[in-house]
Amino acid sequence: MNPKSKEKPKRLGRGLESLLGPIISNKSNGIRDIGDTEKPLSFPPDVSLAQSLQHLSIDSIMQNPYQPRSPINDADLSGLVDSIRTNGIVQPVIVRPMGDKYQLIAGERRLRASVLAGLDNIPALVRDASEEEMLELALIENIHRSDLNAIERAEGYLVYINRFSLTQAKAAERLGEDRSVIANHLRLLELPQEVKDMLIDRRLSMGHARALLGLVTDEIRRQIANQAVAKHMSVREVERLVRRKLASSPETGPQYTKAAHIIDLERKLSSELGTKVAISVRKGGQKGKIIIDFFSIDEFERITEKMGLETVGET
């Protein structure tokens, strides 16, 4: 098994574990893992945190000024509202004291849904938090939501990296992600807006988008993207189309006629590896180079496995 496939432990970021404290599911008092229902954050049990649980008036809770998520459409909360009306709040929001009121740290969707469900009070964990801790937790909660589209997640990574002056590797460590996941998402921001809109609307998947990144110009990316949407093409079909497009593009630099046996070898290697392969031979035929194209991290790993190699570290 590839060592990269081993699951990494999730991390919350500097200072956040001390802020939140540990907590686990406790069906007797309704407390569950901190975080939204789609991807909760779980910790070992802690009595002091459980004791910080209070039932607060919704009117006493102010919004989190650092909430990075786009405005929430009330219609998108209908399922959560129905659940709250039927089962109540199973996950407390997290707040910090602000004078005689409280400021929301995490749980904006639950708070909004509780208002729509007609509740007057909501369970809340009251914690002290600095401004920086509030911002980091708000960003982390946003990034770990499973209903974000690929562009929203990419923008969340970018804001997190820029706000705390992190490298991709350091951000990956703090978020418990593979660096390649963050790198792949950030590359999506290089796409033209028309293609990004297709990702936002989920007409294209991230796999489609990663293949499109292998193309040279935004115009060609838009053309292939529109074709993929119109014909409901799979990721593999788009990858093949991108390879054909690249193979048919004129080579840059000085042109020369390759020997027939070199062309035949390129064709055989391309067929074997399932990607474009170019061989250039220097004068005299004793030296040269082989260029093997790949258009995503997944394809890179597929090619290296095909060659009998095991990837070490990250590209």
C-alpha cells in the first residue's frame, strides 16, 4: 500500500485545541462532536468543557465578524431546520463572552436554522478566545465543510494561507490535509472565470478541472470545458481529449524532422503510459531527453505506478 494513502490525524491549528477543549458524543445531555453535522471535529472527553455548556437566548448571540463563508441562503437550510424541529439541537454552537452578550465563534448554520425553526434558546459552549483564534477557527470550520464547492474550498485555503503567512506544507499540517490536496485546489484559481463558474455550479467536477489545467491557454480551456458540459463527458474522456489537443498542438522552438524510429518509440511509450511522451535527440544521437506529460497528481501517481516506481514525498 502506498504510504501516502495512510490517513493523517486531523489538526485544528495553533491554539484551537486549548480553546475548544476536548469533547465527544454524550447522548444523555445532547452534546456531540464540535463542528457541523457533515464533518464534525472529535476529541477525547473533558469534564470542564461539558460544564461550560449553557442554554442561551438566541437574541443574546451576536454574529461572528470573521465568518468567511458567503451569505447563507435560508432555502439551503431547510433540511437542517426540519431536523432541529424534529430532534432539537444535537450540537451546541461555540461562543465567547462579550459584555452582557455573546459572540458566535462556530456554528453559524445551526444558529440561523434555529432562528428559522422558531427556537428562543440554543445550547452553547462558552469559551474565551482571542481575535486570532476566532478567525482561525472560523476559517477552519469553513474549509472542513463538506458542502463547499471546489472553488469555495480553494478560496478558503488561500485566505487561510495568506492570513497566517503559511506555506502550503504548513497549512496542510495544521489542517490535517495532504499538501497535494491544497495545491490542487489552489491551482483551480488559475482557471478562467467561466470555467470556475462551472465548478461552482457543479457542472464540472474537480477531476475535470485538473485535466483542463494541462491546457496552454484560457481560450482552449473554455472550449474543452464547454464541450465537456454539453456532452456530459467523464473525467477520463476529458483527460483523453486534453492529451489529443496537446499532441496536435505545434511544438515550440526550432522544428526538425524526427527519425522514424524515434517517432515510433514515442508512439509506443505514449500508448503504454497513457499520456503524451516526447523524445528529443541531440546532435549525434548520443544524448537527449524524454518528456512525459501528466495533468494531475492522480495521473502522476498512475504513470509512476505503471513504470513500477513508488512515489516518495510530494511533487
